[in-house]
Amino acid sequence: MSNDSTYRPATRLLHAGVERTPFGETSEAMFLTSGFVYDNAEQAEATFTGDVVHYQYSRFGNPTVAALESRLADLEGAEACIATSTGMGAVSSALLSHVRAGDRVVASRALFGSCHWIVANLLPRYGVETEFVDGHDLDAWAAALSRPTAAVLLESPSNPMLDILDIRAISDLAHKAGALVVVDNVFATPLYQKPLELGADVVVYSCTKHIDGQGRVLGGAVLGRRDWITETLQPFTRNTGNALSPFNAWVMLKGLETLPLRVRAMTENAAAAADHLAAAEGVTRVFYPGRTDHPQYELARRQMSDASTLVAFEVAGGKEGAFAFMNALRLIAISNNLGDARSMVTHPATTTHMKIGPEERARLGISDGAIRFSVGLEDIADLKDDLDRGLAALRSR
């Protein structure tokens, strides 16, 4: 099938980007090859000059990886995509390919720990000025973006507390400052939010999460305008080696086929789990964008078509209370991964956001009692029973 936009997402996720070999296979072929051969020396030369389109080396491009990139771009509504070895490879490549010494980068404070490290520590090493702002404060964005800026980085919903940021308003301010807007869309998934339609320039994913979503492989993706992808990002990724393996690409292609089914069911479970936790003794706060008590509920409704698969909540008793709750669980795993078919909890203050320090965690509302809950595909009755098991242990401390 051609990339026909008249088909709906679930259909395109099965058929977009398919290029069958002469053998006529039903499943996409897996090209586990490091390199490619040429018919003659002249073809090799023409390939390197760009006069002939031919695969050269799997670090530069591979048919299986290209199929994944094509399908992701089709789903996102982007002109082009480059797949990377990990989600953090996607974030770092998007920023490092674009900025240079003397540039400025402005970012929301509410970032995943490794993203925060890149902005706070790595970019300044290379002479890039960086500034963090409260993502909800448009006046703070306006002040930070009153000077020329090369790039803006934000997450919405944010990791781990599910803050919702106004992508359109921030993008408008950023573009006036000359900035490229990069949005990490992992929590929303490409099914529930379209940052490019809201004014963003670049979207990044950890494909490890919902796109594979079954705990098998690592991968990432950067999506945006074709000219920026080919002229700015591609030379960087080709020459620095941030390439996705063909095997991982093939696994993710299979993951995309079931993405709508998995994400829909996980979201239904997440909504039910959020309501269950909100009514429970010992839970002091619940953050879920689909609940009317979420601080940015109305904004979430405008930007997102659904609330997705993550719930953040806070229990009484700080770290000790959180650990008692988590250690009593039998079904829900303790893991720092998310977006998986299996339900998982993590304690951000001692894992994913440990290194940003207590002061920054306090600014972000990440208390010692905060828990991030990635809701999976288990029967919701079993998940509620397991949550009750943790809550009972919390109350009996």
C-alpha cells in the first residue's frame, strides 16, 4: 500500500512503508547486514557522490530501519524521520546537531533526568548557554525567550509528574526568538498528541516505550521537516554512529502493528487505576490528565485526544511509605521502564530523578512519597487488588 493518508491510523500502522522483496513476504523482511555491495566501481562512486540511490552501510541507512522510519513519519504526520539507537540518542542528536558554541537553549524544568543532565551539564561544556523555566509560566517563557535562542526542549506530559505544557503558546514564543522547538512526546504517544500540529518543529521518542512496548529492545526516533532532517540531523547521526540496529527496527515494526490496541487498553486501565488510587486512604495526591482534578485538565483536553497510560501519585510517609507500598506489590513490577505491556512502578526520587538533587525535585513537585505508575495490560481487577495490597502495607507501617 502507498502511504495513503485517507486510511486511518490503525490501518496505516499495518501497511505504511512496506516494500516487499521479490520473494513476496507478508511480514517485513529483516536485513541483518552491516554493509552492501555494488555492481561495479562506478556505481560505488556514484552512490557516494549522491548521483545514485543505493544503500552503502547500515550505519548510514538500512532497508528495515527505513521501513520503520517511513511508518513512524506516516503516523506522526512528519515529512521525515531518523531512527536512533535509544530514546536519549534521539534527544541528544536533535539538540547537538542543531546548536553550536555561543547559542542558547531554553528548557522546561520538568524533564526526564537524563534530558535534564544534557541541558544542565553537557551543553554548557560545549559553550552553549542554557536556562530552565517553569513550564507552566508563560511569562517566564516570554522572559527567557526575549533573547535570541537556538532551541527549546520540553516534555508534555512530563516525566514523572504528568505536567501538561501549552505546546502552541510556547512554540509561538520560541519561534519569535528564532528557536527550534523540540518536544518529547513519549508519555502522550503519537496516537494521543501531535506536537507538529501544535507548532513544534521536532518530535522525539524513546521507541523503547509504547512503540516496542513489550520490554524487548531499545530505540529512538527524531521526526520533523525534511530539510532539517536531511541537512542538519542526518550528517550528525551518520558520522557520530547513533544508528538503530535492523533487528531492533524490525521488532518495533511489529510493535507498531498492535500499538493502538495496546495503548487504548492500557489507557482504560490507567484511568480506572487513577480513580481507584484517588479514593484510597494513604494516597495524598493523584496526577492523571484524564481526571478533572489535574491542574492542567482543560489544557490536556485541548492538546490530547486521550490521557495515556501513566499515573503519578503520592503516598503518605515519604520514602519509607513509598517503599512499603512498592515492596508489598506482587503483580506490578518495580522498574524504571514505562510504556510496557506489563505494569510497573518506580520511585523517581531514588531512581530516574535522583541526580537532579532534592532542591530541583522540590521545584518539580517530586516528593519522597511520589510514585510513577506505568499501567499495563493486566486485568484491571487484578491491578486494583495489587494496589490494595500495597496500600494495606502502607497503612500498617
